[in-house]
Amino acid sequence: MSKFHVKKGDAVVVLAGKEKGKSGKIIAVLTKKQRVVVEGLQMVKKHVRKNQQNPNGAIIEREGSIHISNVKKSEAAAA
């Protein structure tokens, strides 16, 4: 298992990509893929099948993952 510089619950700033400069809190760490899911960033649309909650199916928006090398801990959280 790899050891990463961030963990679930940490406040981070995105260093690269279309979300560069934005910040948020880590929801999940995907260790095998070396990626993190940050609250409110990298939103992607996901099509879902018909089910009890969505009787007609739906398109929902959820957070996508960002490579762990593209985030750093926020100084505000470190202080």
C-alpha cells in the first residue's frame, strides 16, 4: 500500500487541470488508482438506469477523481 501526502477529510488546493486553483475537502482516496475525490470539483454527468429513486432514469452530477499529484494540502488547514 502506498503512503500519500493527503488523506480523507483534508482541505486541498488543485495544482493542475481545469479545476486549477480551486479548493475543497477530500471525500475519498482511491489508493490503487492514486486518485482523490474532492468535494464539489471535477463534476461529471452519470446516466443512471430506472430504479426506485428515479422511475424514469436520470442524469446525475457527481464528483470525478483527480490524480493525487495534482493536489496539495491547503495552508489554511495546516495552520
